[in-house]
Amino acid sequence: MSLLNIFKSGKALDRGVHVPEYKEQTAHLPIRRLPFAPMLVVPLSQHAGAPAVAVVREGQEVVRGEPLAKEDGFMSVPMHSPATGRIEKIGLAPSVRGELAPAIYLKPYPSSSQEVLYGAPQDIQNMTPDQIVSAVQRTGAVGLGGAAFPTHVKMRPPKDARLDTIVVNGCECEPFLTTDPRVMLEQPAEVIQGTRIAMKCLSVPRAVIGVENNKMDAVEALRKALGSETAITVEAIEAKYPQGAEKMLIKVLLNREVPSGGLPSAVGVAVFNVATLAQIGELLPVHQGLIERVVTITGPAVSKPGNYLTALGTPLRFALQQAGCTDETASVILGGPMMGPSISSLDVPITKGVTGILVMGRADFNHRPDRIYPCIRCAACVDVCPLHLNPSRLGMLARKHEYETMESQFHLMDCFECGCCAYVCPSHIPLVQHFRVAKQMNRERKARERETAKA
């Protein structure tokens, strides 16, 4: 349906795209533990906000679960030791963004049982909301869906917000990735427990867990764990990309629209990833920190794909060796193919926000277009944009370096870079890359303006 037909009919489009799933390699495989690497590299910044501050010294022995770094303010989280071992170095390490960033190098003891020895029971039932927020921050929990936004910050919404519903995101809509479905299948009790904790903290009467209807086994597992409880419901929704985007999920589950530039709290909702709440449900009662996560390692160049419980700080090189990756790889993507970034170094460590590692061989890139063509104004990108933006116009403005106009008049910052527009573009225009450059240029411009104002 073209844009002209939308105006004629007056009907809203069914936004998003149906992309091949490619989940059959790992969807049926249970979670299994990845061995500990000879050296773990724990970055001090694995989240949105201020980096953590190291509280250990070189040469110090630490036990698994012991704090390595403390939070630096409210918009920050601590780091915990993913293994029992010795601090070898505190220095710089490669990051996903290509720059060197502060990190703690930890050498695990090969003879250790690697039992978590740090923690103590907590009486969550008698905690106040503020105490729960503080306890969640001490776990170091962040959004495990990829954004890595500190979870405790979401649990303290703006004072003028009136929340009535928690939405739990169980839609693993990115191709190849199967971490969330496996967590729902194997840890349904922890998911429900984490949801109850979030409800108590935010004082909301109900929660809705949204799961795509191609994961009915996960839906049934959660409903079985709920039993007769009615405050939490599990809803099966249409499988579509990007159904897991919080604004789309709120719309399809509650029929509420988050305003442009607004947060879910503007419509009375808080959104949490299902794996994040599973970690809260598991860690908070025993006062332990986040030291590992489930990562899907898959792709045509992986001989032993699977869903691996991986210690944070595990270098990608080691993880790929354990998964049977071949040497003929052309690209390694952190996350899914629609939104995940390609990386240039296998020395980058796995962090809290890494949902998957996708390895594509050279032969998998033979289909790439050999050139980019001019926009033909077909409006295919407009049809699929889940936020009703105009990617075609934004792309044209980007090519003219009209970055400020993109933000002030065409809602550039509402774009969450899902890639639907680039996926359907018949001219192969890399729209998302244009938008990322525009956002970065605007950030740099604003930083210069702030420095000028201070001067």
C-alpha cells in the first residue's frame, strides 16, 4: 500500500516487517554453560550512564560474585566478579565502539569450583520501594534486551508519573536470537518472581507479559508458572519485526500510544525485558550481583551453535572457539542482523547488553548489492516504519547534512534504528547508517554549544 492509498483510505498501516527468522539452529537447544576463559576482561562501563569505579587493586584475590567496582551515582551500576581468581591488571581494553575503555582483567583460578560465595538472603516482602530500588542497583542489573539501561532507574519513574501497568517484553523478534525464549522455557518461575518484585516496587496492580505467537511453548510455560494468579497475564501476539520495540508492544498490548519524544511512563506503563526480570527474580532474594547472562552464538559459520550461559568479560575470540567457529568468517555481529553492530576485533569482551553473537561466513555476503541507487520515492520505508516517521525525507536531509532539521522538524530522535526502512528499500540506501551519523553529529553540535555557553 502506498502513502497515497493511506491518505485515501484513512486506515493505519500494520507497521513493521516479516523477516526470515533463522532461529531453528538454536530454538530447541537448552541453555548450557560456556567454560571460563583463561582471562576475563570486565569493562567498567557496560550500561547507559556513568562508568563504575574500581574498588579492587592489581594482584588482589577475589571470589565469584564479589564487587569489583562500585556505582558512580544513581545513573550507574556496580560490577561483580564473574569468577574466583586474581586481578591481573586494571587498564584499557577494546570495546564494541572501537575505542579503548577502562576494564578490570581477571584471571580465574583453574582449580576453583567457581561457586558463588558472595551474597546473603534478603526479605523482599518487607522492603519498601526505595529499598528495592537500592537493592536492584546493588545487583548491577541492566536491561538484558540490548539497551543495557540500568534497571533500578526504570523502577524509580518521574514523580508526576502515574503507572498502572508493567509490560514484560518476551518478544525475541530479531532473527537468529533465541535467548529470551529459552529463559522463559527454563526459568519461568524466576520471570514471574521478578515481575512480582517490579510490581511491588512500582505499586502497580497488573502486569502483562507479551510473547510472540510463534513461541507458544514459552507462553504455556509462563502460564503454568502463574497458576491461578490473575494480576499477571501472558498474551500471545503476532510474530513480526520489530514487535519487541517498547512503543509497538505497548500499542499492541494496551492500545496506548507513547507520544513523540516521550517515555512509556507518559501513558502509565513501565517496560522490562523478560530476561532482566528473570535475573532480578533470581539475584535479588539472595543479594547477589549480575555476573553472567545467556548469549545465543549462532550463524552459518558456527559448527556448535547454542544458547550459552556466559561469564561477563569473556572475550569473543574464546567464546567463538568454544562454539566451533571457522576461520573463514567475514563478519561478527553482536546481537541480531537487523540492529546489531559489526565488530572489528575479537578481543572485545561479552558485556551485559550482548544478547547474541552472529557469525556470517564470506559466502553469506555474495548477495550484497553492488551499488546504491537514488531514492525512487516509492514510500516503502514510510509504510513499514513502526513510529510513523518519514525515512525517505530523513535520508534526503541527511545527504544534504541538514542534521538539525532532521531532529527539530522530522523527529529523528524518535527513531530507534530498527532497520525496517533499509530492509525494504529497493534502492539499497543505507538509511539507518545515515540516521546514526546524523544523531552523532547533533550530539557533537550540542556538546560544542554547551562548552561555548560555559566559556
